[in-house]
Amino acid sequence: MSKRPLIKIAKTAGFCFGVKRAVKLANEAPAKYSGCSISTLGPIIHNPQVVNQLAGKGVKPIGLDSIPDSGVAIVRSHGITRKLARKLDERSALKLVDATCPFVRRAQKIVAEMSRAGYQVIIIGEPEHPEVTGLISYGEPANTRVVSSVEDIPGDFFSSRKPSRIALLAQTTQSQQIYNEIAAALLTIKGELRCFNTICTATSDRQSEALQLAKECDCMIIIGGRNSANTNRLYELSRKCQADSYHIETVDELNPDWFADKQTIGISAGASTPQWLIDEVVRKLENGN
Amino acid sequence: MSKRPLIKIAKTAGFCFGVKRAVKLANEAPAKYSGCSISTLGPIIHNPQVVNQLAGKGVKPIGLDSIPDSGVAIVRSHGITRKLARKLDERSALKLVDATCPFVRRAQKIVAEMSRAGYQVIIIGEPEHPEVTGLISYGEPANTRVVSSVEDIPGDFFSSRKPSRIALLAQTTQSQQIYNEIAAALLTIKGELRCFNTICTATSDRQSEALQLAKECDCMIIIGGRNSANTNRLYELSRKCQADSYHIETVDELNPDWFADKQTIGISAGASTPQWLIDEVVRKLENGN
């Protein structure tokens, strides 16, 4: 049997501040509002295992088009649209628990303020991601848009000789590299470019550490929901430095063939991956493949 | 005798809007204020030949420490410090003609507003240049600084985990490349980076065209005052693409050896170079060396 590989776990792997807070609020809800029907508006975080655990306690995700008239509704960490927030406000018998990540809330406020002040607001993110559909709803449709790459920026932004006023921000879990690329492209525009680096520190630290680990190790395991955008990005970043990178949701997906002849295995996990899922993977690796 | 080289003159060579305006105001002053003593606070533009011409008409530059109590004083295109502007305001018998470039005036206002609003204001420029000493004077000393390169930015700007609010702008004749480099370095800072691209269109267009010409031609002549920062920058840019680049102030400095065996000669000139100086150089080149 070959020598056990050295396992290096990223210090920044797993739950960020906003996710910890959201999961804590959801876990506390059954005791706090006993007797009430408790639901989360969409999955509370992008991790099926955590969502299943909560469902077992009676906290179940519901679709955004089937809001109940009463009971308790938990707004998930990604936040919701302005329209939905207003609709919820109107339901006087419905108790709201707002688990929107404070960093997402800050980004929503920036969109609202900048759009109202007449800036062209550019949000860097994935158009279909719930955080992003929330963010864009806080701006005026006429001057607020989502871009995923430099190519998505309308050409007349660059060709105009008239000074423009642009406000740039990002989905809180965006990659710093894409943010830098898009901001750099906009720098040549005449006028004002107001960049809000809304990428949360936990995200940028997690990305930097994963990149570093990917360079040092022979193999990388990224743990997290397949529906988790930040986990997918972490995997993509890792793969750039280390071809032997794997994205798994749970320990059952580990394949011993991946580790044959490997000296060091690096591990990181997305912002919505609970510690117990990471621990299970580490335990399995430590006990041999 | 060898075949005459083809001469390509940059469309953007010479006087920009602000310089044209300043020289016009200075030329009109003797007729408008006949009988008055007329002076410019420092050289009206950074071109000794133009300054000499004006001196012949009685419009002479004076030192900033020897402001007269009466007569007419012309504020040069680069603008002046806030302190000097206040001092001049107090001399009720002194008539002021403000030839500050409107783009410089706009940059001064940005410094004042951003500094007052509590931003860390960063001006990209040459610390000793009169436009820059003017610009910095409009900010509070505690939060306004001049940088010439990324290395000039204090390290704690990057290491701080606390979100910062930074306002970035540039001397109007800065190179777009340096502006982009410094802005790009600041993008990773948490918080807000408010970039004002105060580089005037004439400057960036002149730089782009000179670079293009330098690539196309066998030799480049950059005409302009040796004390003209934007001319020096134009020369530096040209030299990067074309080793046979020369900076001259007047036609007398042309050296026939430079053009032996050259097929094409490119010509550009700084923002403070008058058309007649450019014409003299072109005439001499066209009539053979």
C-alpha cells in the first residue's frame, strides 16, 4: 500500500459569515416560533444537504410564487427582489425573518442609490443567480444592467466622447479577477467610474487560498453544492492551477483512483458548505482510500 | 541626393483647447487693457517661444511671489493654488484674467469636493508641476496626496481590511497608461474606488496618434518646450515604439544626420506648441535636409 498523502485543508473553507448567520436564524426558528408554519423563500443557502437537514426540522423551502399569508417566512442569504420585499410587507399576518447577508444588503443599497443618482449601474454577476436578480431589482431598468464579461458591456459605452458616470459593483461571491478585468476595461471611459468592490472578504480570501493550495498540491478537492455559484467558481479557479481538481458535493463521490500516487491533497469548500461535510471528506481521506 | 522622405504630421499635434484659449486671452489683453501693466503669473504656457512673443507685446511672466497690487494679472492655463487665488481676490485694484484651462478647473473642483466628502484623494501627476501644485491645494492636506507610480501609494492602503473610500484623478495631461496601472492596482482595495478620468481628450488622442505614427514611421520628431511635461511624455511614448525619436523645441535643432536613409518621418507636438513652430519644421524637412 502506498504512503498516505498529506492533506492540506484551506483555513477559509466553508461557511462564511452571511451563511452562518442565515443557517443559525433558520435553525433557531422552530423553537422561537413553535406552532407556526415556517418556510424559507427558496433554499436558504445553495447546499442541498443543509436544506435537507432543515427540512427535517420543519423548515422547508417554498417557491417564490407561493408565499403563504401567515406563519413565518425566512428570506434567504441571497436576498430577494424589491418587488417581492414589498409584497411580503403587505402580508400583515406573515412574520418575516430576514436572513439576507448584510454584504448583499449593502450591495442592494448601492444599486438603489447609484441608479437613483443617475449613474449607469453595472452589476458583475450571473444574470440568473438569485442574489443578482435581487440586486438588479433595486435599480431603475433604464440604467441598471448585469454583465458577466467585458463583451457584455455595450459598445457605445466605449465609443461615446461624452463623459459618462458609471457605478460598478459585483455579486458578493464574484471572482476578483473578473471584477478587475471589467473595471480595467471601463477605466478608459471619459468621466467617472465609481467602483464598489462588493466582493466579500471571505470570498476573495477563499479564492486566494484555494489558488495557493492548488499550486502546492498534486490534487485538489472542492466541496460544495452543484448549485452553488461560488463553489463552481472556486473549482474553476483551482483547475486553472491544478488539472487534477475535483468538485464533489459529499464524501460518497470521492474516487480512490484520483489519489493514486498523489503526495499532497488540497481541500477547500464553498461558502455554503457546512463543516460536517468537510470533516467527512477529511476523515475518509485520512483513513485511507 | 537621396529621395525625399514622406512626412506624416499628426492631426492632433499642437495647441489644445485650453492652451488656445489661454494664448488668445493673453494676446487680446494689451488692446483690451491698454495703458495697464499686464503680467502672467508664471509662464502662460510651457513654451518659451510663445512666452517670448507675448513678452514682445508687453505681456510678461512674473514670479508667484511678486504679485503686483494693480494692473492686470493673467492666471495661466495650469491654474494656481487655492491660497494664491484667495490672495489675488484680496487685491481689489488688481484686474484678474483667468486663463485656467476649464478641464484643470474641473479637476480642482473634484479634488475639493472629494476631499471635503472624506475620500482619500489620490492625484496622479508630477508633484512639482504647476497644475499639480494647484490641484493638491484644493484638498485637505490630511487626505490628499500626489503619486507618480504604484510604488508611491502607501502600503497600508492595500493591507487595510477596513473598507476605504478613495477618489482617483489625474493631471489633465497624464498618460492613460499610468492612470490605468495605478487604478488597476487600487481595484483590489475593499470599499469604494471613485475614478475620475480627468485626462483631457486632446491629450489621450494626441498620445494614441503619436504611438500609431511612431509604429508606422522610420523616425519621429516631437516638437515642444523642454519644460512641457506633456511634450516630454509624448516623446517618451514615441521612443518606446520608435528608437529614432527626437525631441526638439525649434527648427534650428533639426539634424540632417537623423534622416539619412529614412523613408517616412512622423511629426507630433505638445499641447503648448504653436502651429508656426510645427510649420517651420515641416517646411525645412520638405525643402530637403
